[in-house]
Amino acid sequence: MSKPNKSSGAHLVRVDSDRAGQRLDNFLSARLKGVPKSAVYRMIRTGQVRINGGRCKASSRLAEGDEVRIPPARTHEKGEFIVSDAVCRQVEGALLFENAELAVFNKPSGMAVHSGSGLPWGLIDVVRQTRPGEFVELVHRLDRETSGCLVLARSGAALTHLAAQFRDGQVDKRYLCLMNGVLDEAVVEVDAPLRKVESGAQSQVEVCADGKPALTRFHLLQAFRDSCYAEVELFTGRTHQIRAHAKYIGLPLAGDDRYADRESIKKWKKRGLGRIFLHAHRLELVTISGERLSVDAPLPDSLREVLDRLEVTGG
């Protein structure tokens, strides 16, 4: 049985685009799993929670870039999540790099980065469970079905430093993807603003003139009969950016059950692809000490096997 535990102290969390517009009380409840709602409201009411240094209300709406001060909070056993030892071993075994400032994990496909939307836990929650009492915070996010490099900060100073690099586009982020169709040039740059829109049961992101700036560059690595393998440079960090831009140029990602059509999804399932073919394979950033750090995550075997079959059969 898990024991109640207390965080190491108050810390600042920067609001990203995914949380923009969210109420403060809901934002806190998602981050403080197991903390009673009454305690969350009390922290806000007594001024322990601050937005950009100022007092706030439970109903305050967050904006992208806001800094929220989150005080230490005690959870209760009945509200805590417990994951299996096998999942804990899987996550710890996915550690790619670690120092006193940060940790980089090779996030498995299908695992969320945090709890929410009906999910009781995500990778960050598992890491906190395996390292009780340590400071661990997400620096950025990956879609649930996307695998690859995920950076966690191990101190408040590191979180502020690293989050600023991601926010300002100073991190070199590279992805590997398989596209349904072939790029018509060796390098294709997509500079098209994106905005979230409601589309049935699931929201989607689409190119819209009044959207947020988004820049993606696709590099052709290998062409097949009806698909291509590409490396992607991501210059901004919008929700579903690669997926939406790939669809916009008429080449949705293989296995993308949100942006590709049914026929494409069926075709790739027959070819052995059971997930979206999108993998965050490299990150380069600068540590607090000024060292430039590069971390690589190998392409999962399940995706490599799909590529190997294409090379043999030609599609």
C-alpha cells in the first residue's frame, strides 16, 4: 500500500498551449492527484497558489506562458494511484539519460505523459512513484501514441531553464515518421498556422488563418511505392503539429487514427502497423551549465519491422 507523501516544496509550473483557457482549479486537480478538492480550494483561497506572482481565484482562466506557483500538498492513500511493478520496471528501463538537472525517457507508445481525460496515471506519475520525495516535472509533452524522447526536470531551476528553451524554439527536436504518400521534394517546409477545432467526439487541429504560428520541416529519407520515410524538424510545439501539417500537405502519417482516412488506416493495419508511425528520436538542448546535450532514442522494433517489409516488398 502506498504511503501518503509530501512534495519537496513549492515550485513554478509554466502553462503550455494544451492547458491555455483551463480553469485554475481543474489545472491544479490534474497535477495534484489524490489531494482533496477542498484542500485545493483552500490553497487558492489562502494565497498559496499564485499566477505570475499574483493572487487568483479558482475560476481564473490560464493563458499560455502563465507561471503557476504550486505549494507542497499532502495526498491521501485512497486517492493515490498504484501501478504494477512491471510498468514501473518498463518506465525505469526506458531511461535514456540522467544527471542532477534532468532525465530523458524513451516514452512507450500508448502511454500518456500525465493523468487526465479518464486516465489515472501517466509516465510522470510512474516516475514520481518510483522516486518518492524527488522533484520531477514534465518539461514538454508528447502525444499518447507517439514514442520517443521525453524530458523531465529534476529541479525547479532546471524546469524554468529547460521550459524556456522549448517555449522559445531553442531545442532541436527531430522525429521519424512514415507518411502515406511520397514527398515531392527532398525537403518540404510547412509554415501554416494551427488552431484546435471540435470534430465529433475528438478534437482536431487544423490549418486556419487565425491559428497560432506553426513551422514544420520534412526531410525525405527513403521513398517507397506509395509511402515515404522522413525525418521531421519541429520549430514550434503546437498540439498535433506534425500530424496536422502532414495531413495538410496530403500525406497523413501511417497509422494515424485521427487524421488519416479509414482506408489508409486499414491498409497499414494489414501491413502490420498497429499504431501511428511517429517517433521523437532526437533532442538537443543546453543545460544550465552551458553544455549542449544530445539524446537519441532508437526506433522501436515494431516500426523498424514495418520499414523492413516495405524495403523487401516495395510497399
